[in-house]
Amino acid sequence: MRISVIGCGYLGAVHAAAMADLGHTVVGVDVDEVKIAALSQARAPFFEPGLPEVLASAMASGRLRFTTDFAAVADADVHFVAVGTPQSSDGDAADLRFVDAAFESLLEQVSPGDVIVGKSTVPVGTASRLAGLVAQRVPGATLVWNPEFLREGFAVQDTVSPDRLVYGVPAGEAGVRAARILDEVYASAVGAGTPVIVTDYATAELVKVAANAFLATKISFINAMAEIAEVTGADVTRLADAIGHDARIGRRFLNAGVGFGGGCLPKDIRAFSARARELGRGESVRFLDEVDQINLRRRQRVVDLVREESGHLDGVKVAVLGLAFKPHSDDIRDSPALDIALRLADNGAIVTATDPEANPNTRKRAPHLTLVDTAADAVIDADIVILITEWPEFTALNPHEVGDLVSHKIIIDGRNALDPETWQTAGWRYRGLGR
Ligand code: UDX
């Protein structure tokens, strides 16, 4: 099929490359010339495992190209909108400026019969508003809302083999036809038996935010248990193992630590609360404000632990291992690790931080933070070592070797990713979160 993808960020670039790799002819469009220049040379503009390979093979096939020229989308029949919906600068709501701008430009090029597929995470009600715009501007074109659930670090795999496909379609024949076309786009996943849920716009929009709200709640639930464990001497990791054996609960997303960050969960739960308030249903998701608060408290807990261990923060040498919001990513958006590093530095600690992939992004965002290339460099003469992003190279550190480099053998394990006994046996004072 002939496909266009509007917006070539984490979502759109992966989507465009994956669709071309599956055999479709794809053009990716973005207003960011730097991004388009990189992608046009088959270079991924951000770190995402597997993306360079898929980009290279799709570009070599001749089925994939990138451009800043919107006119190029006119040749396509199916148009994916994959632009960002960040948190507004003045509140919790989602900023829909990029979505609206994308539709404005796209509708100039769309023909009757084309299918427009929204993938961006939007407040419920947006698709129906945009469908009105489409009907007015290009009668005969159809809008579908098709949320994505990809995880950074597994974005290629999640795009090619998703857990489920959700199509929010209009009622009637147009919706049936659009769903059939999307089945063709996703033929390989559909053929492999991926569940397809065809529903209305509002449900499709809500599926996405409900899924993220549930995941965020699960993480904050276990972090709330960590807070209780801290005052009772219980071990939240053993607690999670034990309750996780109940199949109704499940062990995944029950890892206590510094909590969730990234470009999705934090802003999505805030936008959901804001939208619910607009709809007069603020009380229905008021618990999400608590989920957010629990999550943010865990960052301060790490700062408090450093103060507890040293008596003060001023002049304390802290090695921060990890800056990305999670391993296998260079993304520092709303990263607990970066937030903690900055809180420590703002309060007088001498912070030396490192991340295998996120140093360049951090340098741009926080040029005053001292960054080094490796964990071995970061820990030299440290009074306290904090592990915040559980990269394999950090969790595999040898406590004896690290012990030879530091001033004081104190480690705070912000992800409960280390074996306390191994570190304690090597002479370290170990502090986890909730254990
Ligand atoms: C998330 C959703 O998982 C994905 O379905 C959606 O499309 C986008 O948002 P992502 O932001 O890539 O994906 O990260 P995810 O793997 O969900 O992790 C989010 C955050 O939660 C990370 O900071 C991670 O460290 C943290 N986390 C995760 C925990 O603190 N504990 C856990 O048990 C799991």
C-alpha cells in the first residue's frame, strides 16, 4: 500500500521504517530538517535498538523516503498522523498544537477515498472533532483512530508484532471499509493472529490513556507499598514477588524504585485528569493525582537518603549512574534519574553522572551537570553511588572493583536492581527503596 507518516519522532520514524520493511511504500514527513536529513541517510535521530537495521533495509529496498515537503503525501492513500502531544506549558492538559497543524497541512493533500489514521495519544473527543474537520474539507476521506502501545527500547518489535490492534472507526460503511484497509496495512500482524478490536472513536482514544493510567497506577501502587515497607522493615521486592504469583495481579510492572518517567506515562495521566475535569468527571480519575504524587515522592526519597547517609548535601560527592528514564533508551523526558541528579546538584552536592546513551541529550538540557563516559569514571572518590537507570552494564558492576575507586562504600539502589547481599559482603552499605 502507499502510506504517508506525518511526524518522524520516536513513534513516526519507527512506524514509517517498519511499514516499509513490511513491504509498503512509505513517505515520512516532518517539519524538522535535521531529523529528516538524518533519516534520509538511514540514520536514526535517537537511540532505539533495532531501528538502524530496519531503516537501512527499508531505505535499501527503495520503498522508504523522508521529506519536509508535505506535497509528497499526496501520492499515498493511507496517512498516519504520529506527531507528539506534549504536556501544555501552563497546565496538565495535552498540547494539541502539533496534531492540529498536522491535520491542517495534511488535509491540503488528501483525496476522497483516502484513510487518515491518528496514532497520537489525544484527549478523548479529539477524533470526533477532527472527523468533523475532515468531512468538511475532504468529503469522502475517512478518519480512523488507531492508538499505539509501543515501548521505547522495544519500539520496532511492538510495531511489527503488537499485543493488539485497536481501530476507532466511524459508524457505517465508511468505517467498515477503513477497518478493512487497516487490516491490509497490518496484514502480517493480523495474519499472525493479533487481536483486532474495532470500536468507536471515544473508546479507541480511551483505550490508550486507560492502559497507561493502569500501568502508572500499578507502579505507584508498589511504590506506595515501598513507603510502608520503609517504616516497617518489610522488603517490597519480596512482597512484589509474592503478590505477583497471583495471576490476577501479575509480577510485571511491580518493580518499586524511583518510579515512572518518560514521554508518555507522566504526561498521559496528567492529560487524562485534565480531560476528565473538563468533562465534569474529575472525581472518576482523582486517584491519578495521587499516583502522580506517589511517583514524584520517590525521587525526593533518594535525595533524602543521600542526606540521611551524609548528614547534609553540601559538598557531598555523588556518582549518579543512569540519566535516561529507563534502560535501552536515550530519552530524558521527565526522567527520574535526571530529576534526582539536578535536585542533588541544586542542593549543593557535587554530582558526577553518566549514562551509556543519554549523555548527549543531558548535555543539551543540563549543560552545568558534570558528565563522564563510564561508571568507572563517575565513581572515582564518590561519597555515595546511586544507581538510577538499570542499564545492564550498571547492574553487572563488580562491588569489589567499584569499592577500590570510591571514598566511601555507600550505594543507593534506586531500582532495587542489585543483590544487596553481594554488595554488603563486599563491604558496602546498601540502601534500596522499600527494602
Ligand atoms: C509506556 C507504555 O508501556 C507503552 O505501552 C506506551 O505506548 C508508552 O508509554 P515507555 O514510556 O516506553 O512505554 O516506558 P515503560 O517501559 O512503560 O516504562 C515507563 C517508566 O516506568 C520507566 O521510567 C520505567 O523505569 C518505569 N517502571 C516500569 C517502573 O518504575 N517500574 C516497573 O515495574 C516498570
